[in-house]
Amino acid sequence: MIVFAGPPCAGKSTLAAEIAVRRRLPHLSMDAVRQRILPRAAHTCADRAVAYRAMHLAAELLLAVGAGAILDAPYGHPEDREEVAHIAGAQLRLIECKVPLETALARFRARGPDAVRKDLTEDLVRRLVAEYPYTRTGLLLDTSALSIAEAVRRIDAWL
């Protein structure tokens, strides 16, 4: 199980999608799962917990039949990291996407309002980037310093 974690606008979904295609693995994105199971949710803590549980259940079922999975979500809360570590065990490969504040804000401004995360504002991006709890237990990538192609090369080599 390959898990992409990091604050908003760090490139998690972009890299996860690329690796999923290259490795022919299902890609479970927190935002997509939440949108699918809670289409008009306000993105409360309870909504987040439900989406993580659904995504983790799908990943657990895939692992049980010998398939892999790629997950992308912030994983900024210890309970979410603990749950995915419990599910994947030794099969967990954690990739943390790091981004400087100015890069995250520029990406946020460039992509405009998020149709899925309506609660995501510049102020929230600022806070989440500044407070993100990197663990440095897997591969740490500064996505502002790497092209997508170079990041993918580093991920492939590390995996």
C-alpha cells in the first residue's frame, strides 16, 4: 500500500494518480471518496472520519485479496496514520509531500475554488501547511523543488 500524505496543495493527488497509472494500482483519494459517499457534506471532522474509514475499508479489502492500492489524503491526524499503518503493516510505503507556504498558496490561487473542499480557503491552506506534522518515516519529497517527472523517478527508485 502506497500512501501519499501532506498538506493541501502539496501535489499528493497529482503524484498518486501518476504512480497509480504506472503501477496499475487502484487510486483511492480522500477527496474523491468523501465526495462520492457524502456528496454535499460540509467537510466536518465527522465527515473526514467517515471518508477515511471508507477509504481504509476499500484498501483493506484490496490488500486481503493480494492487490495493492494507492491512497492519497492529508493524514495530518495521528489516528488516521495509525489506522492506515495498522491496516497495511509492513506493506505500508509512506510518501510525504512537502511544500513551502508560498508555493502552496500559489497553487491554491491558480486552481481556484475547490468544488470538493468548499471549506478550503487561503487562510486554511496557510494554517495547514504551517502546522503539518511530517513524520519523516518514509520518503519525503519537496514538491516545489521537483518536476512531476523527477518526483515520479524518485518515487519509483525508492519503491
